[in-house]
Amino acid sequence: MPLYEVERKFVFNPALLLRFRSNRGSPPFRYLSHQRTESFQDEYFDSANQLSRNGVWIRKRDESWEAKQRQGGDFLRSSFYETAKIDEIKRLAATYAHVGYTTGPESNFGLKSICRYRTTRETFLADHRFSIMLDSTDFGHWVGEVELQTHDMARALPEIDIFMQKYAWFFANETAPKGKMTAYFERFGFPSERAC
């Protein structure tokens, strides 16, 4: 049975970060542990937006290739199948971008680079099962995600919703979250619809 990443984006208030990091909110998390802080560069690839139009994202994170395929949900609440297997990435590129199965990582799977940016991410584990990621980009965008790794996508989204409602002091915000790629394209322009 495949393992899925189920996530919900949120806008976080930087003024609440000290209270969050020291777990002094009301109510405090039952458990909160800083897991790591990391910095990485993501470069996304597509062909005339064929992948993104079909819910597929292929990226190179630092030097490692990854692909995400949407399994359900929408922009705010979504579930993905993720892989770093080169054969699966080739299959996704060939199926949705029609670039042929013979292309590989040495030729960017026949795809064109559509954006590149650096992210600094703080990752926390809350209540022993929810990952909370706080991302800031090199172009000034901030966004958070609550994530569960699960085999049962149907149960995960309601569980994330309940968790976020319980700790609304940190997660509640009137502003709709905006993903990093959306913010990037709004700032620097959207990729061309023309074939690569």
C-alpha cells in the first residue's frame, strides 16, 4: 500500500514564532519538538504547463530529482504521491508532457526549467504525529504546512483540520495561503504555454 503525503497550507504570523517555538500558546501543543532547520534550492520543470495542468510537479531539490503527483484535494488541502525513483519520474514526464521515455535526468527529462528559488525550512513534530513546516524563500515569501504521512488519505485531512482548529492561536489567519510557486510566478511572471 503506497504512503501518501497529506498536507494543508497555512499563513503564519511571524510575531507568533517565539511563542510557537517555546510552546507557550493557549493551549500549548501536547508535544512540540524542533526536528531540523535546512536550506535547499528547488528548481521545477515542465513542458508547456502540461505537467502542472495534470497535477504533476517534477523538481530537482539541490541535486536530487523528485516528483509529486496530486492524488486528491485542492490547493489548500491536498494529498500527493511522491517519488525519487528515476523510472517513475521518467514515466510521469513521458505520460503527461509527451517527451518520450528515453530522456533522463542528464537532459532534465526533456523538460524546461520554469522556476528556481532557495527555501529555508524549519520542521517541527507536534503531538507526536503532525509535521509542521515553516518555509521562507529567498524572494521574501513565507508559508507553512501541516503534514501527515499516511496510507489512509480519507482520514488524514479531517485529522489535520481538527489539529489546526485545536491550536487556532497559531494556525488561524484571515489571509488565504499562497504556495511558493504561485508567489514566485506572481512576482516574476508565469511560464509560457508554448511547447519547449
